[in-house]
Amino acid sequence: AGRSRVSRLFPAPYLETNHPDEHRRGEVAEHRNAHRPEGLLRALFDDQVHDSRAWFFYDLGRELGGSYFAERMLFFGERGRRELVLYREDNGQMIAVNPDPRPDANPPVLTEAERIARLQQAVMAPFNAFYAAREEGKDEQS
């Protein structure tokens, strides 16, 4: 069933087979179904679905020798999407995070580096507040 669906999405060239054996897929002629529902679905993935490697796409269409789902993360719509924020070198935020997140959205899963950074900030916050208060006291005495 899966092989027949792949063959519908990615048709073989005229007079060729799409799956020569269990482990290989033959050549693909996407132009053969470009205006049919299967080809339009493929175009939806090409043009509208966010791909984790979108910044690295080959500029003349699909990557040479590439495959749709090999080593990629696909994100559909807003659910599970992560807000990206740029920071300056002094940790000042340059672009705001979405101020009105959807109430039904799950909080993003933190990477190990993000989790460690948040823990370090939580540990250092009392010390930073203590030293800041101490410096204010010195300024008032002067």
C-alpha cells in the first residue's frame, strides 16, 4: 500500500518502474502528475510546509539526490511550532516573542542547552540581585 502511494506521488518516467526492488526506488518524473491531485499534494509539501532545512534548499527546485523525509523535521501550521527570537551580544532581545500565544498550544520542549541556560540564570539571579543592592548601598554612602 505504501509503495503504491509513493508511486502515485512520485511517478516513474514513461515505460520505467518506480520500485525495481525492495530497497531501491527508480527515477521520478514529477511533471507527469504536476496538475493532478497527487502532484498538487507534492507541491504543497514543496511550497507551503515548513522544512527544518528550508534555508539550505537547492535553488533550482528539489535538492539533487535529496529525499523528502530523510534527516528532516517537518512542521505543519502553528501547533508544535517554536517562536524564534534574536538576541544581541549583550542579551538584549531584538525581536519580540509572540505576545498572544494560542491558549491550547503546548509549551515548547526545551533543548538540553536551553534547559541548562535557564537553570544557570535561576541560580545566578539571587547573587546578581545581592551584588546590585550592595553596589546601590555603596553609591548612597558616597
